[in-house]
Amino acid sequence: MNGIQQAVLDSLPGKQKRTTNGWISFNAVCCHHNGESQDKRSRGGIITNGDAVSYHCFNCNFKTGWQPGRHISFKMRKLLTWLGVDENTRQMLNIEALRIKETVVVEDVEEEKFKIEFKSRPLPEGATSELPDNIREYALRRCIPVDKLMYSNSQPAGMWKRVIVPFKWGRRTIGFSARSIDDAGRPKYFTSHDNGYCYGIDNQLPNARFVVVTEGLFDAMCIGGVGILSNQCSETQAQIIDTLAREVILVPDRDIAGQKLINDALEYGWSVSFPDWEPDVKDVNDAVIRYGKLFTLKSIVDARETSSLKINLRRKRW
């Protein structure tokens, strides 16, 4: 039995029943978190099969599990929390899952399915990939890949002085963000997209060992990461990022809003990076402009922390 299986079994409620087919039943810990009344009829079940572990509630139908080669998913982390597993132990189990993952052939592992659809939304009128010189120069100055940008000379919201980033989900356009090239322009960002969207998911390399998550759109674009487009990460976004099945490294902005994202990272079991950048470098895009992409990426990976204790110590200086 591996450490992850053992941690789950050790945290089960005291009153248990074992069935002949291997299930351990007990009062489910998930129901009142999912809008149902508290279970008093032992309708929660755990089973270990080889090196894997599965949970199923026959009341609210909450299901989750883990097997070697998979990360500990968002739903599995919620189950561990409901079972009373403390934060430090959850972090250690997450690291253990990543260590085991390196020894397993990924093609042999079936990930938990999570599917979400976003409604299609049009780009601004007359949007084109032919960028005028002032837009191109702005993008190059910010180290943003010009091949991912568009432009519109339309008047609404001052599109003619904005750089447009189209948002894709699969093959569909599901919105955009238009950033003013004039820092004094208001609003700075004009956006159109559904809540829960993460930029850059489709651009991640299939065999990468980690993904860098940022708050800002330009931060994600210049580093090849994922941008959550907000100073808080929703459960939907966390589940989308979880489908990548790799270590998640959050790089918070160096401001109050960044502190909120650190709280989310701790809840979702992610690593947090505190690179040793100069004091006036406030985010990933600033770092790429100052140091270049490769140095910035290496500094992020080298400065990542997985221990919640160390994360909370470092965040005070950050």
C-alpha cells in the first residue's frame, strides 16, 4: 500500500463496514458540502484496487479517486480536506503523487474527466491579424508574441488604440481581451468572455512537467503559461488547470491582490514561486522585459515552494 492510499484509509471515520467485494462503507463526508443532508446511513464508500484508491458517495453521487501516474485532482483534495487531512499532509501527498507520476507511463493512465463549454462570442468589428506599426511596437516592447494578436480600427471602446487578444476554446472563438496601448486610457482592459475561462490552456506542451499560472494575460503570454485573468482563481478554473495533470506553479503579482491568489494556491495544493527579482519588478511580464524569458522561467522554477509553512513565510516579504 502506498502513502496516498494509507493516508486516505487512516483518515476514515471510526464507524465502518467492510463488504465482501472490498468496499469500506461509512457515513459520507461530502453530502452537506454538496447541498444534501448529512449522511447517517453509511452511503460513502472507499475501495483500494492495486495501487489506486476510489471514493463514491451513493447519496450525493460525489466521486473521485487517485491512481499512480495521476496528480491529486481538485476533487480528491476536497475529499482529503473533508476527511480532516491537514494542509501540510495534503501538500506532502501532492508531492508524492508527482514523484510517482515520473515512474509511470502516462499513456496507460486514464485521467478524471472534466468538461466545460463556453459560449461563442464575436471579436470586435473588423478584427484583423494585420497590426499597424504602433500596435506591433507596443507588443514587442512588452515581449508579447505578435502572432497571437489582432487589431481593429473600429470606434466602440476605442478599439483603434487597443491590442486585441482573441480567446479560443477548441476551435471556437469564445471572446477576447483588448488592452489600451495608452496606460492612461480607460478602461485599461475591455473584455468579453464567460467566467471560468483560463487563457493558454491549449498552448501547453503535452509532456511538460509543470505549468506556470499567472494573474495577468500578458504575464501568461510572455512566459507560455496560463492566465486566470483575475486576482482570484475559481473552482472551475482550478479544475481546468488540473486537467493538465502536472505540477502547478503560481507566480503571484507583488501586491495585495497577489496575496489573495496565494490563498487560492494553498487551497488547491499548488506550488508558489517567489523569485528573487529586483524590487521594481512587480510581475512576470516586468521580469521578462527586464531579464528575458529563459532567465525568468528558470528563476520561477528555482524559487518555487511546496510547503505551506514556507509559502506563508515567504509571502510576507513578497
